Amino acid sequence: MLELTVNLDERSYPIYIGPSILQQTGLLLEHIGDCRPIIITNDTIAPLYLDNVMALLAEVNPLSFIIPDGEQFKSLEWFEKISAFLLENNCGRDTCLIALGGGVVGDLTGFVAACYQRGVPFIQVPTTLLSQVDSSVGGKTAVNHPLGKNMIGAFYQPQAVFIDTESLHTLPTREFAAGMAEVIKYGLIYDTELFRFLENNLKQLKALDEEILQHVIYRCCEIKALIVAEDEKEAGLRALLNLGHTFAHAIEAQMGYGKWLHGEAVATGMVLAAKLAHTRGDLTAQQVTRICDLITRYDLPTNIPENMTSEQFLHHMRKDKKNKKGTIRFILPTKFGQCALVDDVSDQHVRDLIEQ
Ligand code: NAD
Ligand code: GLY
């Protein structure tokens, strides 16, 4: 088992990574302490893993709440249903919520934990690659609003993150690929060595080789932990984690959430960001090709949706959370393995890029 810490003074917490993490009763119980555990999961993950986690926690009388599977349930409606369940079961401040699932379950559970009785502890048990390398770490919690994704939320850190690498064995391959987009992102914003590692270990990663997988997940969590420790509330540095996301959010919104997986949209968004960086003289054509090749080799898209116009991109990007005073701001590579927030990309520049 590997372990690292997200350093946030009194709110610091450990991340445990390895196979069979969910068999380690003692460790999970240690983090639950004197609290009553309530496991929140969905109806896809429950038949796979819920019994196991309930059994681990049997001595502290856990309860569980199962939501339907889907991004549309990361909503105020389901926030309210979980809150009602907690109230009906007389859950007090000595409650510990356990998010067992992907980013949808993690974001929703974390937001309930942030708000219920003004905050109760919660533990992340991420079961998708995307949630293991990104959403379970760093304390961004949220629900969607009909007018925008993740628009209602809070920064609220978990007590611990338990990453069981074996849970990836039941994850659909398309979801695994979507998680790889976020992994590739870390290589592009921070770590050319990781990027090269992904190029050289593709077969092993796709085959879920335990050692390679642990190494990659550990490195991603380590980078994210460093960034979050430096800039928890996204005043600057943390925004780099949004490489490709400005374009991605536009694709997701235009296509309807769920049609393109978030990671798929991020993959195409990173290609667009790389091409934009090339036109600014910051990446060579060969480097852009290298990025496209890796994304393609991990079974991710590099082309924008057919028929999506530059005006549609601009329309959605004008609502991006990073914008300031009406200016669309992008995270772009400034060289291979390094990125920056830029605010001098004109609408015409975006039109040229999309129409290319
Ligand atoms: P998800 O939670 O919808 O999970 C994807 C699918 O995989 C679902 O059908 C789920 O039921 C299934 N699944 C999960 N684990 C499984 C397993 N081990 N075996 C079989 N099936 C499994 O999607 P996601 O990609 O994990 O997360 C996307 C969400 O995360 C979005 O809502 C996004 O906004 C959010 N997000 C949050 C952050 C953050 O910092 N908080 C970062 C990135 C993304
Ligand atoms: N997923 C981006 C962040 O956590 O900031």
C-alpha cells in the first residue's frame, strides 16, 4: 500500500492507494473514529461493493443510501433526499459520510457533508480512475443546477481518501479511458516524466498492471496534493488543473451532459489547447502531434464534435467560471510539461482554431 498526505495544516489528510484497501477494516475504522458511518453510493456500485464495505464496518452499525446512477442525480433534489434520510435516522454531528463511487457520488456526498448540520466528516472511496486521480482529492464538492454544472458547491476536505485499485477491474473501458485524460493532463501541466511513462507503459496500464497503476495514481495524487496545498481555493495555481476544460465544458454543454464523458471532452480540449499554444509559438508542431498521439493511443477523441461551430464554443465559454470581466481565460501550455493561465486569446483566434 502507498500513502501520501494532502498538507492543509489542521485539515491535512491521508490518501491510501493499493489493492484490497477496502479489506483493511482497521484503517477505515480508525478514520471513522466515534462517528456513525453512512455510506452513500449508487445502484451500479452497490451490487459490486456495498456489502463488502457494510461488512467491514458492521461493528459500528453503518447505514447506506443508494442514489440512481447518473450525472443528473448530482442535484439539489438528491442533496435534499440524502439530508432527509440523515434527519429521519437521527444523524447528528457525530456522523461520518462515506462516498463510495465515482465523481458524481463523491461530489454530491461531499456537498451534503459540507452542509449537513453545518458540516460533518466524510471519507472518499473513489471507484473510477477519474475520481481516484482527481475528484476525490482536493475538496471540491458540488451539485449541478439546471443553469450550469457544479454551480452550487463548497470547498470541503475529506478526512481520508481510500483508493482501492482493484475496483478498477469492474470499471467499463470507456470510463477507464476517460480517467486517462485527466492522467495525461497531469503530464502536460506538471510532469514530462509522467507523460513519457504513459507513452512507454500503455499496454501495462490498459491491462491494469498493479505496480504501474499504483505508480501512476500515486504520482497524479501527489501532483494534485502539491497544487491543492499551495492554492486550496483556486486563487491561481489550482486553475492549471483546468487544462482543456474550457473547451471541454463547452463540448459537454453543447452535446448534452453524458453524451460525451467529461474525460473525453477534456481530451479534445487538451488537443485544442495544444494547437492554440502552437499558434502562439509555445509548442512545436511535433509536440502537438506527440500529445495527439498519446491521447489517441488511450482511446480518446482528438476531434471536436461534428457540426459544433465556433459560435457555439464561444457561447458556452463565455459562461466559464474562470472568466474575469467578460474575458474568456484559458489554461494553455507555455512549453511541453508546463502551463499558464492566459487572458489574451481573442474570439477571432478561437474561431480560426475551431474552423481549421
Ligand atoms: P461517475 O461518477 O458518473 O462514474 C462513471 C460511471 O462508472 C458510472 O456509471 C458509475 O456508476 C460507474 N462506476 C463507478 N465505479 C465503478 C466501478 N468500480 N465498476 C463499475 N462501474 C463503476 O463519473 P466520474 O467520471 O467518476 O466523475 C465525473 C464527475 O466528477 C462529474 O460530475 C464531474 O463534474 C466530477 N468531477 C469533480 C472534480 C472535483 O474536483 N470535485 C474533478 C473532476 C470531475
Ligand atoms: N478538478 C480540478 C480541481 O480539483 O481543481
